[in-house]
Amino acid sequence: MTHWRLRSSLIHVLAGNNSMMLLVGNFGKRLRRPSSPLGARDPAGVV
């Protein structure tokens, strides 16, 4: 039970982290072409 709670907490922290989201976006852009909507929406990727 404690393990599940810890995992849930970690997920919440990661989801709340902006840098984490940016990292995921960058990773997705590398896998997919920047033409994808996600890459175009990411300001960091445009720069």
C-alpha cells in the first residue's frame, strides 16, 4: 500500500514539474518530426 502511495506522489510531482513536461516534449520532438503539433506548440523547440 505504501509503495502505491509513493508512486502516486512521484507521478504527481513529475506531472507538476514544468521542466519535466518540457523534457518530455523535447523527447517527443526527437522521436517525431518538429512538424508535429506538439513540437510547434513548444516555444523551447521553436528557438
